[in-house]
Amino acid sequence: MSSRSSKVLIIVGDASETVDTLYPYYRLQESRFTPIVAAPEVGVYNMVMHEVKPGWTITKEWEGYTIRADIAFRDIVPDEYLGLFLSGGRAPEYLRYDKDLVEVTRHFFETHKPICSVCHGVEIPAYAGCLEGRRMATVPKCRFDLEVCGGIFVNEPCVIDGNLVSGRTYHDHGHFIGPWMELLMEARRRSLSVESLQAAGEADGLP
């Protein structure tokens, strides 16, 4: 299988939510995609557990697993990737200001490739100016970030708006990851068909 038809970006940084990140990472592998973890720099990042615990009125954060980033934002060639996953946790609060990540995010919206966002992940496309008129689920505390940037908040476990699939928190993974995977599989089928036609043309000596 061509790497171009299987690579999917997962955006992380220090304080990305552990379950938000690892669930789609392994689902992609199960379906024979290649998850590529992208961050400000290549290296190891510290993920967190992010939850409102009983007796708390705000989110409590404590240390989770680590994850290694395969590529820095500045080195991403967006055309090489089939889809994009925007993980939650605290990381998007500062990742959204990275100019290279902003350009990468805009590419996926402009080319209508499959995008998935959960929880605080919304802060990245909101800052990038990609959410005007788009329906999304996100954690309620990020509703303002979505609406002030022209998006429409929907308090449901899965919201599908064209190429954009979203959920509120990792508790919704069982609802929204599946539909995103279906979009990715359809995009992969189209990509492989194009590559097959191109290979046949080259074999026949066509330009």
C-alpha cells in the first residue's frame, strides 16, 4: 500500500490528553493506516489525564503516558497525508499559535480531507479561521472559542459536517471515531484508484 494513501497526522504537544490521543492512534493502526504524530519539534511529549473528578467543578489534570513525535510542524508536506486528527487536553491552547500548524490545518479544510477534532482540539481550527458556519461538538467550556470564530456549537457525542467529524470529550470516542474512519477509508480508496490509473498510464507511455 502506498504511504501517501495511508498516512494520517495526529497533532500533539505537552499536555495533550492521553485517551484523546491514543485511542485514534491505535484505531488507525488497526485499519492499516499509518499514524504520524506531529508536534512543535521531533521528540518525546508528556500527555496528561484530563477529567472533572467527583467533587471538582473544574478539570483536574495529572500526568499520563508519553508519546514520541515523528515530525515537526514546519516539516509537514500536507499533500502527503490523507487526514488530520486534533487531540484535546491543554496542548491546543498554545499549539494554535504555531504558524506552520495553522497553514497545515487550513490545507485540510481547504482540500476537504477527513478531519477529526475532540475536546480542546477545536481551538486550533478556530484560531486558523476555518470554522465559519461549521457545526461542531466540543467540550462545553470551549463553546466560546468555537462560536466567537463563527462556528456552531452542537452538544452531541458525534457531529458530522462534511469532512469534519467532532466529539465533546474522550467519553464520546465510541460515537465519532467510527464515522471519521469511514471517511478516511473512502479517501484511501479514491487515492488508490488515482494511483492505479497513474501507474497504468505510465506503463502505457502516457504523460
